[in-house]
Amino acid sequence: MYFEKYQQASQWRWRLKAANHEIIASGESYWNETDCDQAINLVKGTTSSTPVRKL
């Protein structure tokens, strides 16, 4: 898996891709690249012990 970070319409976006290059997750848009980096780091910090909440 790997993250892609890119600019679209003056905003920063990220997506997580599987080994086969299929998108498996993506985030919202961010005005600042630093905010986008922080969102990626939050996703990187999740573990199997991160709870899943059913709505």
C-alpha cells in the first residue's frame, strides 16, 4: 500500500492505494499541504486496536 498526495483545483488531497494500484481510501480536500500531511499521519497512526463504530 502507499499514499498519493496531489493538488487539485488549488487544494491538496490524498488517497491510499493498494499494491494493485486500486484506491482503497481517500480524504477530503485541504487548503494547506501541511494539513493534508497531518491527515495522512493520522491514518498511518491507526492500528488493529482502533475501534470501529457502527452507525
